[in-house]
Amino acid sequence: MSTEKPQQVVIDDTTLRDGEQTAGVVFSLEEKKRIARMLDEIGVGELECGIPAMGIEEQHSVRALVDMGLSARLITWNRATIGDISASLATGVGAVDISLSVSDTHIAHKLRKDRNWVKEQLKIALGFAKQHDLYVSVGGEDASRADLTFLVELMQIAKSLGADRFRYCDTLGILDPFATFDNVAFLRRQVPDLDIEVHTHNDLGMATANAIAGIKAGARFVNTTVNGLGERAGNAALEEVVMALKHACGIDPGVDTKRFVELSRFVGQASCRPVPEWKAVVGERVFAHESGLHADGVLKRPGNYEGFDPAEVGLKRQLVLGKHSGRSALVHRLQLLGIQADAAQATALIEPMRALSQGSKRPLDDGDLLSLWQAQVA
């Protein structure tokens, strides 16, 4: 499998659009502004910020984001209609995503039209957008179930009419990374002069992997959401995609990752979707070590069991004392409490420590450890 490393990867974060489409999630205007500001400050290049055709309130929100004067490009989501694009123009944005259903399933059973209708609708909507000097991403809804030759035809039309990129959407989250790579690479070869954007969903738990596969196949833009919010099982998580690009692919998208935990916690609070402790990259416990073998290795050299420094995303390492802990972690924890235990004393504490953890079904806190120590030395 050959790969094409893009010259630059642009993160198009859609927390404020697809993220807010998570069932039951609503952001206030002030929350939207704070999320937008934080994303902008950490270097995210583009923010998909709403659907102006929803009405006056949504248009007001998008206009408020435009008025913030962010460095990131703001882009709105639109159906391929003049009415939707006109609503976006009224907000002052300079970029739009024009979404078209492109699979035969959607064309027949959702639109109840045919492929020719889709092509004509693309020409009308894209032509109108370009008449108003908008930057345009043509969004291929359900592209992962579409005929690839039809996608090529649509991309060629889009390019000829001045589109700036094509969004390849795995709308149902049904692809695996190998199929994603193959499909994006095919489209890249067939229409090499039109940038590709990948938009992946997590229904099978592969949104981040598929996003990375799309980038390695030649896509230059990638959609993300903070914490992986989004329709149904969500989208590719911003924090996962960025860290995977950096540490698995050697691609730096220019994002300041040190504020990931801060951003993640705020979006979790605003969305009423608390961040699980085990959430990849930003979960409170993803740098917690209990196993004796792992804790000993981390104490000797963190890189033995950590793929990157927890401080890189705003976290701290935790050595947990529990059923699986060994002497190294125990001695280290006692030292933090100002207690210098010799090997024999530490060894004698291991069984009581493990028994207490197993009986209480939780790790030991400092009070538990002090009580065990005092009982031993009494």
C-alpha cells in the first residue's frame, strides 16, 4: 500500500455544527463563542460553525462568530439550494459546504430523483456560490456508498465550476481504514487538481482510523469534533486525529495540543456529555498506571509505557496503588508522603495494600496508605 503524504493537513473542526447535532446537545451562544475562540487559539484552521438555513437565531449565532474576527476560516453547512446559500451569505461568512446526496440509495430513496438531477443541482448551487465569491467545499453525503465513477464525474463538474475541494463523507460510519484509503486514493488519482476532505463517523468505532487513512491516501482536509461529538456514535475526535497525525504519521498539523484537556472538559460540560476517564488522549486516567510491571517501567523511564508525554495534552501521570501494584510504585508513593521505607517494609505492605484494594474495589488514597503504614510500624 503506497501512501501520499500531503504537504499540509488542514483541520476543519465541526464541533459547532455536526457536534451540536449530537442528539440532545445544544450550545448557548456564549458557549459557541468560547469554543470557537479556544479552537482558533490552538491553531485549528477552519471551523464549520452552523446551518444558517435553520433560521434567524442560527444566523445570528453565525454572524456573532464572524464578528469575532478569528484567524480560522468559518464555513457553514448548506443543502445544494440557492435559498440555503443565500442564508449563509447573510451571515457574512466567506466559505460554504454545499451538501449533496451522492449514493444511489439516497438519490432514489431520500431525494426520489436521479443522478442527472444531482448533477444539475450541483451546477446551480455551485454556480450561485461562486457568483458571490464564496470558498466552496462540495460535500458528498453518503459518498462511502456511492459509485466511485459517479463521484469522479461530480468532482470533475465541481472543479470545472470553481469548487475548492470535495468532501468525501462516510456518513454512516461503515468503512474500514483499508477501504477508505483505497477510495480516497482512487479519487485523488482521477481528479488530482481538486483537494479532498474526509468526513468520518464512528458507528463502527473507526472514525479516527478512517480519517487518518484518508489523509494518508492524499486528502488534505479532515473533519473533527472535540471529544468525538456528532450524529449517532459521533465523528473523528479532534484530539485523537491530531495526536495520531503527530505520533503515528509524523505529520504536524500545527495545533497547540497542550490545551486539549482544557478544551475537552469545557466541551464536555457545555454538551452535558462528561468526558469518560478512559477517553483516548484526554481522559483523566489515560496516564494512570497500576500494574507493578508498568509502574516500575514508567518510574525508570516514562517512555517505556507512554507513547507521549502527558503534559503534551495537558494531563499528569498517575501511579495508582491497587490490586495489581508492586513494590516500586508503593515505595514511590510513600516517598511522596515523606516516608522512607526499606525493601523489607515495603514488601510487608504489599499484601495488605492489595487486600484493601480488592475488598473495597478501588485504589488506595493517601489516607489508606498512611493507615496501613502506621499499623505496620506501630
